[in-house]
Amino acid sequence: MIDVIKILHLKGIKHHAVMYLVNKVFSGVSIKHFERKRRLLNSIGYKIGSGTKIVGPIECTGKLVIGTNCWIGKNLRVNGNGTVVIGDNCDIAPEVTFQTGGHEIGGPERRAGKGIIANQTVGNGVWIGGRATIVGNTKIGDSSVIAGCACVVNDVESNVLVGGVPAKIIRRLEDASSQSI
């Protein structure tokens, strides 16, 4: 009979070893390490598309799916047990946090009530500025820009620049497909 505890322990050891390699040994922008980090992260269950460059370190307690040809700056965090799906051709600046866990507001004896797991989606061609935080079940539309230090708590339309706390539309961006040449 298969010993589930031993298997889970071995998976845990592999996960820790891979994260150590990605975050300590191969961390940084050395071109020779990008593909190695991508393969290592894929080997422990993350789905990282071809051509995606992860600077590292990263911290992820949930599920992470990143499309092709993305740039992921240092100190990416996925907190909580939810899923973050990032589209193709996205740029994520340093210290961006995806907060996929939270709580309902509880009674007066303990305001952090029942736990909530959130899933977040980032469309294609999105640029998220440094130290931005994405909270709750949030969708960011294609080709949008999230300003640095913004806190996104609601869905973001495609082709807009948002910023602030909470993030609000600052301006609409031109859709390249609608521009005349």
C-alpha cells in the first residue's frame, strides 16, 4: 500500500528544494537562468509559459499560471490558497502581491470571520506597477495598466489605466487595433 504521508513529505521536500533554487541560487536577471527557473517551477505544479522570465524570488502559497512571454519582477507574492492566472505578454513589476485569501467580517468577538479563497485573472498585455496589490475575486482586462502602489479590489476593464487605493480609472487607453495608421 502506498504511504500517502511519505509521498506528501517527498513532494514537500521537492517543493522547498525547487523554491530554494529559484529564490536563492538562480535569483536575478541572468539570461542563462530564466529557462531553468521556468522549468523548475513547472516541475512543482506551477504553469509557466515559454519565454516567460521570472526574476525571483517569488513566494506562492496558492496556484499560479503564467502565460507566454511575460516578465515577472522580484518578490512576486501570491498569498492565500486561491489561483492566479496571468495572461500572455504581461509585465509584473517588483513586489506585486496577489491576495487570494481573506475573511468575511465576523461578529464583535472576532471580526476576521469565515475564511475566503479568491481566484484572480490578469488579461493579456497587462502591465502591473511596483507594489500594487490585487485583492479578492478580481479580473483585470486585457491591455490595462495598474499604477504602482494601487490596490485593486474590483474588476478592471480592458484598455484602462487605474491607480489609487482603492484603484479607480485614471484614463482610458487607446486600443491599438482601433488606431488608424
